[in-house]
Amino acid sequence: MLARLTLLRWLWAGQWRTYPGRAATAVVAIAIGVALALGIHLVNRSALAEFGAAIAVVNGDAQAQLKGSASGFDEELFARIARDPRIEAASPVVETDVLVAAAPEAGRASGRTDGERRPVSLRVIGLDVMRAARVTPSLLPQAQGDAGGAAQGSSSALFADDAIFLSAAARRSLGVEPGQTVVLRAGLDPIELRVAGSVPGAADGQRIAVMDIGAAQWRLGWLGRLTRIDLRLAAGADSARLAQALAPLLPADVSIVAPEASRQRMSNLSRAYRVNLNVLALVALFTGAFIVYAAMSLAVLRQLPELALLGVLGGSRSLLAAAVLGQGATLGAIGASLGVAGGVGLAAAMLALVGGDLGGGFFQGSQPRLAIDAPASLAFGALGIAAGVAGAAVPAWALRRIAPARALRSGSIERVARRRHNAAWAAALFLMGAALLAAPPIAGLPLPSYLAIAVWLLGAIVFVPVITSGLGAMLARTGAFAWRRPPLWLALERIRGAPGSAAAALSGVVASVALASAMAIMVHSFRDSVERWLDTVLPADLYGRAPPGGATGALPKDVQQRLAAVPGVARAEFLRGVELSMDPARPAVLLLARDLDRSSIARQLPVTGRVLESPPGTVPIYVSEAMVDLYGLAPGRRVALPLPLPASAGARPEFFVAAVWRDYARQHGSIAIARSDWRALTGDDSANNAALWLAPQAEPESVVAAIRAALPELAAIDFGSAREIRQLSLRIFDRSFALTYVLEAIAIVVGLFGVTATYAGEALARAREFGMLRHLGLTRAGIVRMFGLESGLLIATGVAWGAAVGVAIAMVLIHRVNPQSFHWTMDVAWPWGLLASSAGALLALGIAAAVIASRSATGRAPVQAVREDW
């Protein structure tokens, strides 16, 4: 056994010394795939772990929670619920996000003025500290000077109407210490509060503030309202039975949920984004497997005389197969080791640079630490090794099919490279992929579609020998044209006579081009669709949005009227956004009450189909594509919505789904309703968004200045032109897809590296053939032209086939993966410039590598090139 291992190590080392470029290419491809996949996994895991720790602090010992919509619910519900004998303790809570307009002392300490400080978001939790001590003790604040322990909550500062207590992460973020002040904005009003202490039980990185619930309701605009009630059940009480008993007491927009539902909602919110990034990273590893396959196929072809001699001298076929599989496994192991180390470093860098949301915007405000996942690291490392073994498996199997004595004969290389029934196998794989596309998503994820992409890519590689054989047959017909041009004729004859060898060199090219072009088409199509969508949803000249906070609308009716009358404003429309909880396990749906004209809905919303007329007695609503996929709200359905209706509203209205529209801003669903209908149902005439059409020759900057002069209370409103919002939206899009762009670039670079190493090794391996041609009278320059023409034809063929496969994969990404993952559709747009430049670069650099390598291989004297070495 020791002698066997020594022999195998000798064979592997000899192969790598002879063709280090191919080995390095395979190692780098696998390392990149493992590093990307592991890095993305670690970032997501760290972010979710941080969010889970923060939620654990917020939930404390609560066994159930009553939660309402973003606008909250009447606090009278608490009195009715708290009396239930099955509830041991109940804690009312007001939880809201506000903007920190300024932290004056911190601004002076840092040498910056208040105006230079960008507003940041802060989550404020209002508590009844006496009740919270029994349910969520980790949220109890500690006043400045308290010793902690039993003293927590004993200071009168806890009940001061201007006191706020900040977690350590919030203090670091705002740059303030106890005794200093911060200015918050709840709705339109600035509120100056004193930092009275800390929240010692908050999780690391959790940026929260705690106030007395009475002060929070008064100062932040939540008088008479709560957002949730935390419950601790009596001994023997069952949460399911309690939910059933409380159901008749709860308003339509309030539900009882498990404490871990928030974590599950956040996990569901980011799951599709996380899974898609992980799959795209594994695509790089998949590409690495094909790079290994191409490298090992060429290695086996060039090693064939040595391996055949070993077989003739007594080596078994299993030994020969082990020699090939061992090379692939070793390449995979080296690449996996480098990839695991790189993945940990990449995750740390991404957490520092883009945060735990990877640009997706799901974990904003968190500061997650890197959480190492040893089992996952081992699993991704094992995938890297498996990629190396898988890449070497086909060449090893091909080697077992030929007798060693036969392999010593002339032409044995082509017999090993050729495979029978390639067309049949490729057709079977393409049909299998088509069948997988018909399968529904699994657990809400497009896993069958991803598997279809993998199967199609494998089928495309299997079909490469058929293409090279067809290319050779087609080129044979040009013999009469080419025979007078020896370099061209020899290049064509080489392709015709050795299509199997040519196919092995093209596998990595086809894989990398297919995946890179598919991602390029998908991202370009998505971006183009977003641009055209923005043109539809941003028809006005100027837009204003009120800051978050407060349970009521930020813009009362009188402010809206005064805003519309500002000089330079020709027309104004207003929008009220309200969050609805359609399913406790899913993120909230946004209801948009806006000015809509039923006769021209298709001009106001990017409707994707026909607009239906609502039946008498129903209220028409217009749902986004996500509402159809997630909640089954197809056009023509009659539904009930959990609207926060006043007690005097009477019977709940019936809504009719009149149309479906495209909404790229809200992945988890939105509903548009005419503002007149919303006003009639709820009596709410407030708004938190304004769209302004300006008079001719009016400048946006001048109009904004006039608004601020006429309505000082709108100083907190952030106004932006349609152009600015469009540019910001596209920047957010590019940031969200930054990693996709990186993966696309990596696929192209790996393809370039693979082509360069492949043809450099090919030229060195054919040095003897080149020497023979020089003996027959072909000049060195002629050999260089011959090899350049041959390489150019093959690379162009591989690029063309890879691009065709990439188009098919892009259609799957556009029409299956994206709708099933994110619940929106898009139109196809072609990035001709990027595709042409990438193909041109691949072709030019491949030919350049072939020319340089052939010049090196023909540098020796012809006699030295053709002599026998053994």
C-alpha cells in the first residue's frame, strides 16, 4: 500500500510540475467557489444570530404576544386582556422607529455642527417598568448612577417625561453619554430628550432606546395606543387555547403570535435573498468543477502514454483510475482549504463593509459580529473536494474503458476522448431540465428551477463533443479553399481529426460563458425593468416623505391644503401608507391609500393585466404580484382585509381585487386603494407622502425653499425630485446586486484564466507535433498561425455555444427563479455591449495565450522536439 501511494504521489507531482497552470486554474476556481459560498453563509448566519439575540432580549419571558399593525391598537384592549385568569402577567408596549435629528453634545465633541449630522433611525420601546419586570426584565433601564441589580428601575428618572435610556450600541452610534441630549423626530415635531441612563440587558449590537410608556405615548404621538402586549401565562395555561378564547375580543388587525414569530418573519423576509446569493456562489463552485473536468481531461489525454505503460507493466485499472481521481481530489482539497480560509476572511470583510444584509436592506441598524460555523465550514470544504473528484470522475471512467496495450498505439488519445451516445445523453438531460421547470417551488424556494439550470449546464457540456464533431465535418468541406494556406488547412484538419481532444478543452469555456452571460442578461433585464417601472411610479416633479414615528399621519388635512397652495406648486397628491398583518408568519403588507382615478388606473399604476370593474357593494383594490403568489389574491376575488377601522364602522367591508400591478419596492406585498375609499372607511384624512407637480419654469430648489418658509412644521420632511429618487433607487439596486456583479466578473475571469492555462498547456503538450511539422517544412511563424487559428475557431465555438446555453439559463432566471423567489416579473433586455465585450476579451486573450505558448513550444530545435524521452 505504501508503494502504491508513493507511485501515485510521484504521478501527481509530475503532472503538476509539467502543467502548473492548469492545476493552479482548477485550484483557484474551486477556492473562489468555496470562499464565496462560505462567506455568504457566515454573513447571513451572523446577521440572523444577532437579530435572534436582539429578539430574545425584546421578548424576554413572554410566552405569547398580542400584536397589531404599525398604527397600533386601542390601549383599552389591555385592560380586558389582563383580567383573564389564564394570564399571569401582561406588559403593554409601545415600539416605534424614530429619526434622531441631532445629538448636540456629540456633534460638538466631534467637531461637527448639528446640521452636518445625518439623521439615523432608532428603535424606541415604551414600557411600564413595573409590569415589564415580570415579563421582559432584560429591557429594564438603569438610571445614571444606579448600581444595578435590585436598584434597577427604582430611580424617579425612569418616570421623567424627558428621559430616554440608550443601549450601549445606540450610545456608540449616536456618540452620546448619560446627561447629554438627543433630538428625535416623531412625525413632524422635534422632541428633545435627556439620556438618563442605559439598557444593560440589551444584546451586543442592539441599537434600542427605552422610555416610560406614558412618556413615550405622550412625547412620540401614541396617546391611547399600543403596538403590542407581552403575555406570561399562568401555570397550566395553553397558548393555543388562550388564542382561541381571546379571538372574539381582538380587533381584526390584532393577532396573538408566538414570541419567536418576529425572528421567523425576519428569516422569511431575507430567505429568498440569502438562498439566491448562496446558489449564485455555488454556481462559482459548479464552474470550478467544470474547470477541473477540463484540466483533468486534458491531463489524462497527455498522460495517456505514461499511464498506458504503467498498465502494461502490471498496474491495475483501479490504480490508473486512482491516479486520475487522486489528482482531482487533491486539487479539490487544496482549493477547499484555501476557500475555507478565504471564506472566513471574506465574511469578516463583508460584515465590516456592507453589514449583515449584504446590500439587501434586511438587517439595517444591526452590527453583527462574525459567527464561525465549524460544521458549515467543513461542509463547504467537502463540497470543494467533491467538485474536484466530480471533475476527474469522467476522465477516470474513460481511461478504464481502454486496454493499456491499446492505449500505447497511435490515435489512442482520440479514442479515450471520444464518447458514444453524447447526443442522446444531452437530449435526455435537456428534457429532464424542462420537466423540472414544471415542478412547483419547494418551501417557497425555486429549488427545482435551480436544479434544472444545473442539469441543462451538464447537458451542454455533454453536447460539446457533438458540436466539435459537427464543426470538424463542416470544416472538412472547406479543404479546397484552405489547402493552399498550410496553417489554416492544418488547423482545420486538426479540429476535424481530433474533435474529442478539442471538446475537452472547451468544457470550462462553455460553463463559464454560460453562467456569466446568464447572470448578465438577468441583472440587465431586471435593472431595465426597474428603470421603466420608476418612470411609471414617479410621474410628479417633487416628492416628500414624513419621518417615521407617531401613530397618526404626519400631514393633517390643513397642512396638505397649505402645501398644495405654496407658490410654484401646480398640483398635489397625497398618499397614506399603513402596514397590515395578513399572516403572522410573514412580513407585513403595505396598504397604499392614494389618489386614484378608476377610469385611468393603468396610467397611474404599472398594471400587468386587465383592469376589472368592481361589483356593486364592494371596494376595489389593486394588488401587487406578490399578493397573488403569497395570498392567492387573484383578479376577481372578493376578500376581507384587517383594516384598523373605528368602533363605529359597523359591518366590515368586502374588497374586490380589480387588477394586479408590478411593485419592485415591496417584495412581500402591497395593496393600492383609492384614498377616497380609505377616507370613507376609516375617517383618516392624514397622509405621510406627498407628490407635487410644479408650475412651468418653477425650480425644485426654489419650491422646497418656499415650502419650508411657508410651513416651518415641515422642516422634517425630506423632499426630493423624481430624478434624485430615481438615481437613489438605482444606486440601491446596484448595491443589492453588487455581489451578483462580482460573481459575474469572477465567472468571466475564471473563464479567461481557464482558457489561457488550457491552451498554454496544449501548446507545450504538442511540442513534439510542432517539431515534426517543422521537419516537414512548416516555419515557426506558420505553426504559431496554425495554433492561433485552431484556438480561435474552438474558443469562438465554445463562446457561441456557451452564450446560447446562457440565454436559456437566463430565461429560467427571469421567468421562473425571480417570480418564485421575489414574487415579481420582469421583461427581457439584452446587454449586447457587455456580452460582446466579454466574448471578444475571452477570444482575444485565448488566442494571445495560444500564440505566446506556441512560440515558446517551438523555440527548441526540431530534433530536440521529436526525440523520444523513454
